[in-house]
Amino acid sequence: MEEVFGQLVSNIPQDARGFFQEGMQQMDIVGYPDEVRQVMEKYSGLWGSESRLH
């Protein structure tokens, strides 16, 4: 999962913020396992913030 997320931010960084924000919303809707949530939270924190400049 982390390898794919790394590729996503490398290849289409302009879409990363929206992807991770939506992913966090899905975490609550679907109820993914904690291991999946932790990875999504990590990347959402790095790329999902509105204040991140890239």
C-alpha cells in the first residue's frame, strides 16, 4: 500500500491531496482495518493538508 501511495504522489502529485482526503472519508464509511487506517492517516497527514505547498 505504501509503495503504491509513493508512486501516486510521485506520478500525479496534483491529485494526491484529494485522493488522501477522500480516502480518509472512506475509512469512516467502510470501517477498514486499523493497519489500513494507519497507512492512510500517514499519507493523508503528509499530502492531505490544505496548507501543504507543492
